Amino acid sequence: MFVHLSEKPFAIVLDHFFSDKANITGLDYLRDLKEKHPKIPVIYYTSANDDLVRTEVMKVGVEQYIVKDSASLVRLRTALDLIQEKVE
């Protein structure tokens, strides 16, 4: 599932919705990712403006939870820049 992680990305942007498998969400992938690669920062980027999803995602551990809207790409870019600054 995580074939490119050997390239050591400085961060991952993970979307909540996936269409490759029924009933699997970004939260499922996040749990697996954090179990196998806990040090890679993750930004959860989603249209799910749902407090229950947000609570679960934050429990697993992400840098930021960003809800898609008209300003979300700016917030995403800012979040990525901040993570990259920490790495450098």
C-alpha cells in the first residue's frame, strides 16, 4: 500500500475519501501508516467536516486536519511549508 515511502517523504497529504476499495477511508490508511511509519508527518485533507472524524484522526496523530473549501489550498501550502521548515 505504501510503495513510495522508501523515498522518505517529508510529509504526506492524505485524503479521507478513496474510491479504490469499498468501505475503506483515509482514516483506515492513516492508522496503518502511523503504525508502520509513525515519524512521517501527515496532513489530513478532506471534505468531511465532521467532528467525529476529526476527533478520530487527531487521536491517531496528524500535523493538521484541513477541510476542503475555497481557502483550503492556501492552508495546505502553509502547513506543508511549516513541516518542511522543521525538517530543514
